[in-house]
Amino acid sequence: MSEGTIARDNFDRAYVDGTAGWVIDGAQPAVEALERDGRIHGTVLDAGCGAGEHTILLAERGYEVLGVDFADRAVELARRNAAQRGVAARFEVADVFALGTAHEGAFDTVVDSALFHVFGEDDQRRYADVLHRATRPGATVHVLVLADTGEPGFGPRIRDTAIRSAFGAGWDIAALEASRYRAVATVPEHAEGLGVAVGDTVELPAWLARIHRR
């Protein structure tokens, strides 16, 4: 794990103590728009699937999709959510850095909703390399991350240059634009900083990148 990468224990703990502000009981509007606009195709990897909202959404709409997360509790929750919705969605507990040969060249689309930004700089580059091995030529990676724009927010915010730096050789960045990330202000300090109540839903500044594999 490189410097700056958030430790796995932090995520399991957030699911236990209720501070997982990324769990919004639904898909991110930006990801829903990608599907609506025809940006999702073929076999899909939901990297860092969390509570499974995007895996479930895409499975419901007929895509072959796999959701992976290294947090056991996230995958447990994702499987419960899928069962409650009556959706036959596939999930695996897996470290994205250890996807291995079983998933080599397996995916046409990757959806990354708030995973890339939890990595330090070195791991961001490693992650891009892992996705290059896991995808087919011509595949598309969609990256939705919290943005460091000076606007009030919380979480591990990054500059757009981090995405450009990580996805270099072997990739073409087709689009990288300002977006929004929906979250819940679960921590009192976060809520106070945004002038909202604890438990309120907020829209945070984000980057949305569309990246093509060569």
C-alpha cells in the first residue's frame, strides 16, 4: 500500500459505525446518466462496488456485471441489497490489485465510483495498470471521484491532474469534466462544514473521466 492510500480497516469500520457517507441507497446520478446515454457496454466491472448500487442497477438492465470490493462488510451488504431487490447480481470480495489472471482481458467497461481517489499516487498508477490488464482493447473506464476544487466538501479529494498522471501510457482520456457526487453527511464535522444537518444528502464537487484503453 503506497503512501496516501486509505487503509482497508477504515472502510470496514465505516460500515459498522454508520459513517459510510457513500452509501446513499441508490446509484450515483452520474452513473445512471452514463447508462442512459449508452456509455456502458459489454461485460462490466464495478470496481470498489461498496453496497452494490451500481452492480444491481446494471444487472437489472441486462448487463453482465461483476462487483468487487475488498471490504467484507461491503460485499455482505451488497448481496443483501441485491436479494431484497430480487436481482441476480454477482459480487466478489477481492482486492482490485489482486484480480489476477482469472479476470485478465475480461471487461469491456469499468465503472469506478469513488475508488480511485482512496489511493495514494503510486497506487493510482498501479491501479491503472491493473485495469489495463483486466480490460480488452477499446474498453472504457469511467472514473467518478471527489474533486479538490476549493469548494466545501469532505472525503479524499483529488485534482484532475492525478487522473491524467495515472492513466498515461496505454490509455486515451476522452473526457474529464466537472461533475457531482451524491453523499450523506454522516460525520458532524462534515455536516457543520457544509451547513447541513447530520444525515442530510449533499452534492459534492467531483470529476468524471471517460478513458479508453488502447
